[in-house]
Amino acid sequence: MLVFDLETQHTFDEVGGRAHTRRLRMSVGVTYDPDRDLYRAYTEDQVEELIAALRATDRVVGYNLYSFDYEVLHAYTPQRLDSLPTVDMLVHLERALGWRPKLDDVVAATLGERKSGDGLDAVRWFRQGRLDLVAEYCKRDVEVTWKLYDFGRRNRYVQVFDRQYRIRKVPVAW
């Protein structure tokens, strides 16, 4: 299993909106192998290695993989990534709730933790040439994604803040 997230070089505003996700370009991708307790960061020039690692694993775990991360990676490969064995936690939560909660809100409600920033910070750091900060930020996202997945796997639920900012328990089967 690999837990996966990536950051981009551009914002949606710069590429013409969400219909052009592939134009965002990857700055850094991070994977986590929980069996070996091993994080690995990939830069854009290593994207082929990242895609090979995702293809070689039994399961890819993440949050918004189908609509975002895989779409960004499709700029680098003609092969479809949506056929990979994937647990996209956002897909499960959207089906259960009828709306798309932010990862940070689900993590906060379930684990009492927060992410370390947002994707706009990562774009700014990329432009400053601070790939170390982008990788650190992305690693934190992968860390909380793993903790959320593991919590849901062990407890069969996660929690979200609903639109009135009340905690709501959501059953999960991942």
C-alpha cells in the first residue's frame, strides 16, 4: 500500500479553472509505505518513478485522487491511472454526505489535528525554489491522510464538521 499526495506548480486561476487540472503540473509528490514506515518525495523530473511506484502497489490511498492527483499526473502519462486499486476517501465521504468536505476539516473532526497550510503556500514555495518546504508540507498531508485512513479502517467511521460546524460521524468501509 502507498498513501499518496502531490502539490502543483500553478493554481487553478492560472490554468483556466478546474477543467484544466492537467495543466497545473506537479511540483512534488510524496508517498508513504506504512509497512516499511517510509516516506518518499518525488520532484517533477522523477514523475515517471512516482507513476511506476503507484502502478506497482496493491493499493493507493489518498484524498481526492481521482479528481485531482491522478488528473495532474495524466499530463505525464497516456496510461489511465483511475484503474489503479485506489481508496479515494473523498469519494466515500461525498457519497455518504452529498457534499465534498475538505481534508483538513475531516482530519480536525476525527483526529483533532490540522494540516500545516494549504496548496497556495506550496505553489508560492515552489516559485521561490523551496522544494524542501513543498516536500515537507506534502509529507504532512500524506501523514494526516494515512492517520485518517487508518482511523477509519480500525474504527469503521470518521467524523466531519457539517455545514453548521457540528461533528457528524460517518460510517466508512475502507
